[in-house]
Amino acid sequence: MAQGIWATGYDLPNGSRERVLAWTHETYCPWLRVQPGYIWSAHYCYTGGGPQMEQVKATAVGHTQDAIGTGNQYLLLVGGLSAHTFFKPSIQDMALPAGFDAMLAERVGTRTAVFTVEAAVNGPEPREFGPDTGPGPAIQMGSFRMRTPEEEFDLGRWYAQYRLPFMAQLAGCIATRKLSGVAGWAKHSVLYEFTSLAARLKHFEEPHEALALDRTRWESQVIAGTVHAPGSPFIGERIWPPVE
């Protein structure tokens, strides 16, 4: 499993969307996969969750007012041997082939971050693809900070004692990774992989994620301490590599 993850969220204007997506899938993502120390790349399109998640995002989750990128239509994930893979050379100093800069400049609201894997569990669903393919067909990825130092300890306890053991047994879950921020706005992130959006909705959101709305629950108390990036958590399906 990749120990470093480079995540970039962004939007695309309607007029250039088809052209930029074609270039991203035919040229950019395959190019990323062959860079030294890079293990996989995967591209996701935002779909949003069900009504419970929309209510959680509107009422239970705080979102930052900091001046950071607000793009949330697409999420490009790249896995590396470690977080330091993305600094040898730095992703900000990479020598790009001709024309890459112009295509990347078409993206708007770009927000990028590098994370290291703090802890991970496999779910009960088998991973039916190679190790270089990247995360599963459907994901949920939250990117956030905590409001106070004290709440950092509650967050660590909650993931270690409850959320990760729970995900290891959840139907429809392929894997879950708790991530720590190395560079970028977010200090924390969590990447959930599911076999499908339908499985995520049935087994995760409807019976479980909605517990964040119950103020007597541990979930609600921990989530109340979070400040998320714009649009977080991202919920979407993989558009490259294609889901077969």
C-alpha cells in the first residue's frame, strides 16, 4: 500500500471540461504513474452523498473560511512510496513535458496537499485489482483540522478505538486509511474505499454516518470539533482508471 498520497481537488469550466478530462486520462495520469517512486494515480468525479450526508455537511460539519482553493468537482489522487516521494523533486518543481502547464492551468479552485498514512485497515471486501491501480471504485475523503489541541486527542482515540475497527468489518468497504497532513491546509484526512456508491450509501451513510446528527453520540461530539476544507468530505466515483 502506498504510504504517501498527493491529493488535488479542482473544478473545470464547462467549456474546457471534455478536453481537459481527455488529456488528464490519456496523458497526465499515465505520465504520473511512471514517475520515480509513484505507485498509482486515480481520478474521481464528485457525486455527493445521500440526504443524510448533505444534512451532516450542512449542520454538523464546520467548513473553513480560510482563503484556500474551493474546487470540489474532481479529485486526483497519486500514491507514492512515502510522503517524501513528492518532494524528490517537489511536486511544485517537477519538470513537466511541453504543454502540461497550459492544460493544468485550465483547472480552477485548485487545492493540493500531501499526506502520509497514519493507520490503515482492510475491509471485508476483496481488492480485485492490482496494487498499482489505486483506491476502489467509490470513495469518501474528508480533509480537515481540529478546532483545539484537546480535540486532537479525542480524534486519535476515536479513530483508533472505534472508526477503524468498525470499517474493518463494514460490508461494502475495501479499505480505510487515516492520513496525516505533511503539506497543504489540512492536518487530517481519511480515505474510505467502497465497492460502489450504492454500497457506501446502504452500509455506511444511512445506518452509520448519519449518527453524526445525534448530539448524544460520540460521532457527533468528535465531528463537531472538525473544520473541513471547502466541500469536504468529497464523495465520488472513479473515472480513471475506468471501473470495469
